[in-house]
Amino acid sequence: MIFSLEALQAGTGDCLLLHHGEAQDPRFLLIDGGPAGIYNGSLKPRLQSLPKTGGDKASLELTIVSHIDDDHIRGVLELLSGLVTARERGEEELCEIGELWHNSFDGLWSRVAGAHTASAPNLLASIESGAIAAPEGDEYLRSRLVLASVGQGAKVRAAADTLRISVNDGFDGGLVTAEEGGVPVDLEGLKLTVLGPRQGELDDLRAEWEKEEAKLAKKTAKEKEACLADYANRTAENLSSIVVLAELEGVRMLLSGDCGGDLILKDLEQRGLMPQGGKFAVDLMKVPHHGSSHSLDQDFFERIPAKYYVISGNGKHGIPHPDALGWLSAARTGEEYDAVLTNRTGEENLTEHLDTFLKSEEGKEPKHRYHFRNDGDLSIRVDLLDRVPYLKRCTTV
């Protein structure tokens, strides 16, 4: 029996393959596709090397876009676009996709904004026309990327419709939310429990938006654009991430997207999986938001202890952040764990930060073990059950 998570080299983003089932007949889920360059550099060659279904092509049982940030959605869009092009040309398709989970912006907007949709068409039109200029400033540029990913989300949905891929099946074709996912999804023994987002969180966002919308009438056009960008940024990063608990034979994986740690704790408590103020142990945690210092704290790691921590990030935007790694270490003082990272070297002094951190850990916390994807390898994988021989291009932990 297989139950493993493979983190592909995804630069600043996430691109994960979950493996489950029998070794002779493995099944695969794709969670996110990374930013620009990842589809051709990592995901496409990885899919080409997967075992074929019936000798024809690889099959992705389920593909999940955790949220619409560019560093998660673009690779999925490129995959779907490639499948559409191949079908139109009568060429062999790279793989088949059984189902897609994807909270598109238009669906999120209609759920959140209700009747307050006057600004939505203007926002989408501005995105498509390029009318929203990006002045200097990293935060605004970051918001601009989120705005661009709104259009990508619409294209993902359109491509899925063209390919006749079922979208959000079991969620009435709307949003994947914890309430509508009240009954765990069973994929032949693999149980998927949706922890977030929750309708209450979206309702809070709606109230916040109504306040912001009332203020827009008093702002200049440029200020309105900045407000809309900031709103979209908070929506995508903090509330729309699909958070899933995957379980097989009593073994647990927490797939967290970019959701804030405080929301995950709240979701676990409201789901009845964690007592108020208590703990919930998992075998593997995909560390939220690439180990960002803005989304996590030591309490989060103390309350959700794991045997394995998977972190995807190449240093850009300061992720994984040394503070987050320090909080993880402090939360697990004297306890064993394995941290699995996609990058040992990278941007914004990642190499130096890791050198300093690992040297400190070696002296203080010998039970904390760290593993990195080898340069040139497509991915690094954690096997929670049997180890399997067919992933020849991956580093096995």
C-alpha cells in the first residue's frame, strides 16, 4: 500500500503529487501547479514519467487548486491548456484528469459579495484590459499578481468545461467549503476531509467588503484600484485556500495551501477534531504558506505536531522564513521530526539563512532532521507507508 506526498521543485509556489493505493496500481492526486516555468520544468516531465493507466496515459484522479494565487494556479492552467490544445489537434494528451476542485474568483465573489457586485465587472474588465497599472512597491505588485490570477482562475474553469472535467463534484458545483464537505470524500480508501474555507469566514469577509465598498465612493480612481487589489489579495490568501485532511489506514496528511495557521486551528476545533485549546497530531504537514512568518507562530506548531513537515519555497519573498523554522524547532524541543524542503539554496540569502539555522540545530536539537531535494532532481518525496521503486527521478526520504 502506498501513501506518500511528493513535493516538486516549484520555485516560490507549491506543486504536490499525492500517491495512494496499491504499488502495482498507484493512484495520483495533483495539488497545485506552481508559478511560471514550473509546468515545463518540473510538472510536465514528472507526469510523463508516471505509470500509465492501461498502457495509455497517466491519470490524475483528482486535481486541487488550493487557491488562485499565481504561484499555485499557473501550472494547473498550463496543464489544462495543453490538454485542450492536444485534443483540438487530435494529438495524444499528456494525462487524464478525473475531477477538479477549484474555488474560482467569480464563485467566491458571488458567495461573498451577494448583491454587492457592482465593482466586480469593473475589476475583471480592468484585469483583462491591463488598465490597472502597477506602481513601485512590492506589496502592490504582489496584489497585482493576485489580480492577474483572477483571470487565470476563470480560464482554468473554462478549460475544465472544454475537457468535460467534473468541477467541485459533491459541492453542488459551487465552492468547495467545509460545510458542504461535511461528509468526507472517499477515494477507494483515501479519505479527504475539507477543513476550510468555512461559510462563516466568507460571511465575515462579506461584512468587511461592505464596509470597504462604502468607502470607495470617496476615493480617487487610483485609490479604488489599490483597494480592490488589496481586497482580492486578502480574499485569495487568507480565506479561499482549500484545506484538506487526507487519511489512509489511520495515517494523516494535512494539506494546508496558504491558509493562516489561526484559521486552520479554528477549523479543526469547529470540525470537532481538536478540543478547544488542544492538540491534533498528524503524520505529515504541508507547512502553510511556504513557512511564511506572517501566517504562522510557535503555538500553531505546538498544537499540530507532525512527524514530517514539507516546505516548498526557494527563498524569494523570504520563504521559508528563519523565524518560522525557529518556531517549529522551539515547538518541538527535544522531540523527533523530519523537515523536508524543496530548496537548500535559493534567493534572498536562503543559503546563508539555512546554514546558520542548521548549524544551530545540529548543536541544540540533534533529533530534528532536515532533508533537501537534490539539485537536478524533479522532487523530493515522503513515503508514509511502503516505499515504492518506480519514482526513479525523485529523492526518497
